[in-house]
Amino acid sequence: MKQLAASLAVMVTLALGTIAIGVHAAQDKGGKKVEGKELEGWTTEFFVDKSELTHTGRNTFFILEPGYYIIIEGGGERHTITVLNETKMVDGVECRVVEEKETQGGKIVEISKNYYAISKKTGSVYYLGEDVDVYKDGKVTGHPGTWHSGVKGAKFGLMMAGTPLVGGKYYQEIAPANDAMDRAEILSVSETVVTKAGTFKNCLKTEETTPLEKGKTHKWYAPGVGLVGEDKMRLVEYGFLDKKK
């Protein structure tokens, strides 16, 4: 049984297009630590040749093509995610810029620009950082959670594996100095999600957590579409801007 478990762990790691190189504590300059027990069992290190990363492409559950957008809403919240016709160099990699605009009750509460790159070999999408603007009464009040791979010890993480497997557990961002330590576990690849934009089968379900605080978020991704649900929010519209009526 131990050999079988070890083999399955290797299969999951290879499916992510990554290699885990052990568990250690992440620490920022102020002394904040994420102990080994919080990292144990999670893929925290990704060996990727930067020359294989590009800023445009897609895999089954993630589209990184300029003009593509997704809108999810529910409970008074609305998230509009748009793949911009912009790139940004982060940690030596030219990344695609994806804007996420969050509103509550029709008022903007946060706008972030997220930086992604996709492997030409495996199709895995990596997350290299974000710039965050938080709003109150129409004015920017701060930039919590802003981080960039290669700065203050931050390291890029995995956003979506090219070949995801149930049981895969990986960090999406490793930036304890910036309070950015999100991680995801794949719970299922056979979900059916009903939304205003349609019913989607064979969806991938993840559970996102962070060792920095309690709580969890569930997300659903549909083949050929991407994000179709986040907790109580569901997809209401998606497509390419140049085809939007």
C-alpha cells in the first residue's frame, strides 16, 4: 500500500508538470513563518524552464487569450475577469495580464491585474504575481496582497495544471511577506454545474485555502470555458469581447 501511495503521489506531481523538492518553512524578513506542517503534502516548488513559458494559449480549463472574458455573480457580488491585450515581464517571464474587477452592490471594491504564463510543453498555467487596488467609496485605499515572483522571496505557483488529477494539492502563490499564500486541492473532475449561461458537465472542482487564515473557497471550471462558479457565484456571461453583441 505504501508503494501504491508513493506511485500515486508521483503521478499527481507529474500531471501538474512539476517536481516537489521537499518541505521547508517559508519566512519573510519580518519573521512571519509558514511552518513545514502547513506545507507538507503540497507541491511548493516548480521546476520549469522559463524558455518553455509563453503568454498566450489555453488548456482544458483555463483560457489565456486576449479578449476572453468571464462574468460570475451571486449574493450581490459580481466578478468580471478579462484577458487583456497586455503583457508584463515578471521574474524574467513575459506574462499575460488578466484583470479581475470585483463589485458589491454595484460598487467597485477591488481591481487586480494578475500575471500568468502557460507552458508550451505541458499546458500548465503558472501564476507569477498580481497588483491589487482596493476601493472604498470610489477611491483606492490600499494594495493588500500585491506580490511579484522573484521579489522579497516570493515564488510563482501553479494556477491550473495541463492535466489535472483528483488529489493534486499545490500552492498557487508563495509570498508570505505579502500575505499571499493561496493553495488549491483538486476534489473532482466530474462535476455538473448549472448556470444562467448554460449547464456544464465534467467540470473540475477545487478547494482553495491559505495557511494564513481560516476558511475555504470552492471553485468550478468547465472544459473549454474556465471558471463557472465560485462558492455561491455562478457564470452569467462569457466569450470574446470582439464577438460580444
